[in-house]
Amino acid sequence: MAGNRAKGHHYQMLRTLTGAPDLAGLRVEAATGRLLGARQVESPNCDDRPPGQAPELLVVHGISLPPGEFGGPWIDALFTNTLPPDEHPYFATIAGLRVSAHVLVRRDGSAVQYVPFQRRAWHAGTSQWRGRERCNDFSIGIELEGTDATPYEPAQYGTLALIAAELCRAYPALSPDAVVGHSDVAPGRKSDPGIAFDWPLLRTQLRYYLEVRPA
């Protein structure tokens, strides 16, 4: 009976994951810090981590440009310092920002990498986790295209869970218990990924990729 329940659970999980694009090619190459299978867009907004520091934390963010709108080239432009301030009133307020993330997961589940994982992306800002400040030093930042109050797409959860599993395998200091939101490391200052983010779903899918579908 237990076996039947497990089979049914895994079947439902597979059905959930089918909303994502083909994830077979998404792999983390630890030697280079590259996410194989992702579109690569190089951001200048990064630097070296402290000597000997490996990733120990994964921070999930939410982003949309302009706010509440999806698609378009604007997130790429923000992370490469090419956002045109006259294209939208909101852009004029952020055009001078120098920020980045390691990876963006689009609404369709496709992934874009801006910074190699072994380098420090500028994503968390003033932050702390379990008494440690400067989370950028020891974390990986993954942006989801979305807003705090808009449900994220099933495809995004599938892609994020697989990337998180790959990162846990590539960097042993990173564990599933160390996957948090931007709001967790910057409470009161940041609210993303927001109330719409389904943490139980992400953690279930992450367990699936780590335990049911090993590398």
C-alpha cells in the first residue's frame, strides 16, 4: 500500500513538472560556475567572493520590469547597465543601480545566467542570515520573473527546483535547508518573492530532484 501511495505521489509530481520546458540540459558545471542549458548574458555587476568562500545560501527573488509587466529585454538591460531611463518613467528611478543576480527564471521556465556561481553577484544588498551579514559573500541569487502578489508559473517552480538541486550537488556547503527568500535576509526592507510564492511546492519539488530523480 505504501508503495502505491509513493507511486501516486511521484506521478502527481511528474504531472506538475511537465509545465516546465525541457530541463534535461540544465546542469551546473562546478569548475566554471556555469549553468549549462541557460542563455548566457554577462553582467559586469559582480566581483570575487572572499578567498575560500563557497556558496552556502540560495536567495530567491522576484522581479518584473516595468513593475507588474512580464517579458521584454528590460531585466537583461538592468543587469548589464543598459536600461534606457527614458523608455518608462520607472526606469528613470533605477537606471543608476548596479545590481545583478546569478540566474533569472522567466515566466515560461527558461533560464538566463548573468554571473558565474563562484563569483559574487550583487543581489541581496544589506542583508544578514543567522547572524552573518553581507549575504552576497556566501550566497547565490536567483530571480523569478514575477511580483509578490502574482502567482508564479508551474514552469518556474520546476526550473528553480532543478537548479537548486544541481547547486546542492555542485556545492556541498549548500543544502536544501539554506534556500530562502530575499525577505528572509532583508526583512522589513524587501518582501520578495512575496505572498504568492509557494514554498511548500518548491521544497517538495526540490526533494523530488534530489531523492527521486538523482543526477
